[in-house]
Amino acid sequence: MREKVCYYLVLACVISAACDPVGWDYPLNRPRSQVISPDFPSHYDEDNGNGKTTPSIPPDTILYICGVRTPGEYDWQRDTGLGIARGEIVLFKNVVEEFSIPTGYNECASTDPDTHHLINGHLFTEFSSASSTFIKMDGETILTFDDREFLLGLVKKQDSIWTLGMHRSGKGFCLRRNGVIVFESMKGTVLGSFADSSYPGTGALYEDSEAVWFAYNVDEGGNRYSHIVKNGRDSTLLGTSYDDIRVIGGRLLGVRRTSDIGFYYYDGNATSLIGTTYNWEECILFNVEGKAFALGNVNKRNGTAAGKSFIAMNLDTKEITTYPPGDYHLYTDCGTAVVSPAYYDGYHYFSRSCMGWADGVLYVGLSPKSDTGKPLLRINGKDTELDMNGYITGVEVLLSPPN
């Protein structure tokens, strides 16, 4: 599910002015991906005087939406500018525009949705020139370093900014603190990303027990080795390798599929076989308010019959929740794992970054596939159309503390 859920990016549009270098920020030679972001009205069930309605936001909730605003006459669906039209990155707070950032090579800001990250109420953007990487927070440059990297994770602590970046050559990755390399490997595959909904909004890099962590696997000599990195210190896990590794509540956990029915589970002390009636096509870990869940699409074997489903297993209680098979984005509700569709008919829904969840309410930013449709914000199934040319690149919902 990790890579399948990551990117549904099927359009190419707005990138930079005609004088900008072609392909200046293509991540790992992938085509640029584009979607839509709006000119927001202001209440949900109330007419705001111009015949438009906007969503009402609960008083204890802060809704952030970021996106790219394109020229009004520009047909972003057809990409009539052949990918050379300019845009603006816009941040909205409770559907009121906070600020906008011009995009382009000279501005060191990209229209690619993969380079926009909403984290704890801040909009982080990443950009690579011909030789350097630029990280901005709310439009201001906070980090610049030599080398072209595509971010897999970012954690902002009080005294430092940690970034986990993949070299845009496609080979190797490095962990930086305030732009300085503290760990680097030229081989291996990092587990997780910003678009992987089994990881937090900080991507493959995350905090647990006052430390910054990430994991990676290396295939070498016909064997696979699993690694965990804590604050830049690398450790190789002895014994069996794992499909997924995570630190949850201070415990180092791991899961690995077997050739039979079930999976191996490392609980922080020992590895055991969890026998199930399922043949796991994939097995990943998910942190649900400090509790560990194993999730994945499975084949259920019952005599000679086989049926597919997606399951979430609480690894402490072994309780299983079953869903129809498919690709999902994940979130938590009342101490359990919950799934949200990864596809919406008639709309482009580009990654889990366009989904937010808080206090029992699901917020989704969608862009239409039709030439005449408008982007919209879907709140628990109820839609508000957004009247502007452009595309949504991120949604984040935070609960504000009571006064």
C-alpha cells in the first residue's frame, strides 16, 4: 500500500515562466504533478451575500488548506501553456487567505504538490536548483544547502530542523540537522514518505520518546538488512529483516510477512509468529494513539475458497477490523485505525496530504476531472465548491486548545 497510496498524480500543468529551465525540479525524473486550489468563500450553510456558501468550522478547530492558484484564463486541465504558466502557492486558515508565494525558478518555489507540506500549522516548501536545495517555512527561507534533494521527511523541533532527503539522482539519502549532514547512505530504501498515510504528517521522519527516527532496508548479497536510525545514529537489526519497522511509544516494533498464513512480529523483546487465517499481500505498522496496529490487503483462506479484504489488527489485543479490499488512506478515531478511500469518482485526489481529520470530522480536498467543474472541499461527505482556477495540494486540521 505504501507506494500505491502515495501518488495518484496524473496531470501535468503549471510549473514556471517560459524563461525558467525545463524540468528544473522534477523529482527523480518523474513527470510534474499538478492539481487545483481555490478562491475561498466564507461559511458552509449560510449565504455570504454573493450566492456562495462556505463550510462552517467548529470553534475549536483550525483548518489549513494550501494549493496553487493559476491565472484565471489558464486551462490547467488541458495544460494549454505546455507547463510554463506561473502560479502562486496560497495558504488558507479557516478558509481565509493568510498569504501567497510566487512560484518560479528565481523565487525558489515549485508548483509541484509533492513539494508542499503542511505541518503543525506551517507551510513548508522545498525546491531544488541546479545544485542546491531550498526549504521555506511560510514563505521565508529557513534552510539552504548544497546538493539536490527530494524530501521524505521533516521534523521541526524547538532548536533545530531535521530533514530526510533522497538525492534526486535516485541513489542514496541523507539526514540533516539544520542543513548539516548527520547521517548518509548511498544504498538502501527508506520506509515511509509524506504521502504514506501510515506515517505522520512529518513523513518518513518522526518523533517518539524525545528522539527523531527513521528506518530503511538494504538488499545486499541476496539478503535484506533492516536498519533503524535514532538522531542520526544507525543500528542494524540482527536476525530477520522486516517489511516495516517503527518506534511506537518507545518500543522498537517490526512486522514481516511469511510464505504461509500469518506474519512475524517483533514486539521490542522477541520475534513471534502471529498466525491468522489470512495470507498477507503486504503488512505495515500504524501508530494509533500509542498503540500498534498491523494493516494490509490480505487473501483469506477458508478451505478452497479465497476472498480478499483489507484488515487492521490491534497487535496487543489481536482484535481485527475488516474492510473491502483496496487502497486506502489511514487515520485514527477513538483509539482504532480507520480507512478513507484513496480514490473519488470524478475527482483527482492526489495524495493523503489532501486529507485532514479531527474530532470525528473528515476533510478532503478534491479537484474535478471535468473541464467545467470546480474544486471542492468535502467535509464528512458534504461539498462546498471552491471558485477559482488552481489546485489543492494539502489539507491539515488541528484542534485548538480551549481558552
